[in-house]
Amino acid sequence: MLFTIFSIFLSIGILTSLAIKSEGRNSAEIKITLNFMNSNFKRLINNFQTLLLLLVKDLFSNTSKSKDLRNEKTIDIRSKFSAKSDSLLRKEITKEDISLNEFTPETIDFIRNEEEKVA
């Protein structure tokens, strides 16, 4: 089975190289196809690397589930607090600051902090 697959790929490789060297009427299309195959192969390898990194991250995040359970209550409290502060922040924005309505509360906080640093 493995020998058959190897011989098929070897035959295709030999035929391709002969077609390119002989400068046949389809050699330009063959070169374009080979370039596409090369770029797709590079993307495939890159995707495998990304998948491997994600799997490793997932593996290490599963080992720290006990830490996540302890922090879960803290996150719930923070999310409730941030929702209240977001509504208060929106109320603080006056008609003069109408352009700030397009930004998220985090961006507005960042802008205000930067303005305080400058002042």
C-alpha cells in the first residue's frame, strides 16, 4: 500500500518535471498550479502549528481548572460591577461629548486617563 502511494507520487513528480523542462504548451499552467500547491502546503503546515499550539494551551488550561473555579466568583462580581459602572459612565456623558457615544467604556476610560496624565 505504502509502496503504491510512493510510486504514484514519484510518477507524478517525474512527469511534472519532464513537462516543465520540455516547455510544453501547458508548462505555464503547471507552474501556476505548483505555486498554488506550494502556498497551500505552507498554509497547511502553519495551520497544523496553530492547532498544536492551541492543543497545548488547552492542555495546560485544563490543569489549572481548580484556579479557575476559585476565580469564577470574582469574575461574576467584577462583571456585575462593570455593568453598573458602564451604565453610570454612559449617564456621565453629556451632550457636549456626543462623539464619545461611539466609543466603548474602556476606550473612554483610557482617553480620560491619558488626559489626566497630560494635565
